[in-house]
Amino acid sequence: MALCISAMAGSNTAEEVTGRFVVVEADESVVLRSVGSGQVFTLSNNPGVESTAVLDATLVPQQPLGLTHTVASIEAARTVPVRLSADPPSDPAQSAGASLAPGESAAPGHPDGGVLHVIGVAPDSAAARARALKEDDSLRVTAARHGLFTVELRWSESSGFVTVRYFHSDE
């Protein structure tokens, strides 16, 4: 499971960390990655979070060494699902993707105001790349950083590109 909490500048004390983070790992203990700084925090116990969650929270280091943290408060919690879509890429994505070489990317605007990234890949590898991206925590980090709630992956196998669309709501 991935939880998203991001560390914001200006913690309440020198030891507390307040922000938004992504859960990188969640079982008995939890590993969080700060959306703002990329810093990694280990929680000594799981406060009931899942890998698709995003948290705005305050973490406090456990004494005496401060190597693990506990959650002092959760201001907001939500999930950020990442889904594969069988639908073809949108017209703006097709226009941007048609000219991309493998390894290149573009961020064309999208008519509904969501965020759209288009990534050039080798032809005939787009579906495999989309499946690999689905498991990448960086998509949830990007969604959380922009205050977005859903990530959708589409691809064009023949043209060789993958689109990553970030939605404002669970559309």
C-alpha cells in the first residue's frame, strides 16, 4: 500500500514533521516518503493506512533515538488509485505522443484542466511500460503534490507512447 503525506516547510517543532507523504510500504510498520522533500520515514506501527492512501499528517520521532516515528495527528486522508484504461489516448495525448522518440516526454494541456504527461517508449512496449508505471510510487507522489485524486494510464502500442493523466476527482 502507498500512503501520501508531504513534509511541509516549517514543522511545529524541531522534531515534528508536518506534511504530505506517500506510503511506500505498509504492513505492521509503515514506510512513508515525503511528497515535498523525498525524505523517508519509518513508522513504528501501522495506524491503519493503505498503499493507495494520501495523508496530511504530523509525525513525531520516537525517543530516545528518533529512528522511527509515530503519527501525532492526521489532518486529511484519501486514496490515490492508479488504474490502467483500455480506452485509447485522448486527442491531445495522441497529438503530443505522435512526435515523441523513446525517452522523450511532453506535458500538453488537457481540456478538463487535469494534468497530462506523455512518455515516448519503443513501439510494441507501451503496454508493458504502462503496467510497470502502475506500480511506481512516483505517480502517487506527483498526484499528491498537485492535489489530484486519480491517476489513469493509457497507451498506444503502435505509436510507442504512454499517457499518464492526473484527475481532480475520481472520474
